Amino acid sequence: MKAGDFVWNVYHAVLRFGTIIDMSKRDDGWTYCSVFWYEDDKYINAIKWKNMMRNANEHKLFYRVDELQPVDCRRVIEAAKCHNDITAGLKSG
């Protein structure tokens, strides 16, 4: 992966999409990424709830590369088209 890659991550069943902004290798040997997340309200609300329940103030800014997966945009678009075709058939039939 590299800066500019489109990635996904799942946090407690919340599917997140974002773009890697920066990457750096740390002393622990892992590469960490900062990510700009899109339409991330569900995640933000989940973290607010978790912090309220735990009386904490946690917010993750960097993600190990093994926590991120690259998005195959072409595959996502094709899957969405298939979904639309199936649901259109269900609605008309």
C-alpha cells in the first residue's frame, strides 16, 4: 500500500472507506498509516458511545497496515450493479 490508496476497515460491523494520507515505519517494525475517512458518522458515533460508556477519550489517528485492506473499485462497482439488477427484478416481479 502507499499514500493515495483507497482502503477499507471494519470497526464492530461499521464498514469504513478512506484514503491513505501518509505512511511511516515505527520502531516496532510496523508501518502505520494516517487515513482520511469518508462518510464516517457511524464510526464517530460508535467511538463517542464507547468513550462515554468507558469514561475515556480514545480516538485512533494511525492504523497499522494490517488493519487496512485495499479497495478494488472495479469489483465494488460491479457488485453494486449486480445488486441493483437483482433488486430491480425483485421489485418488478
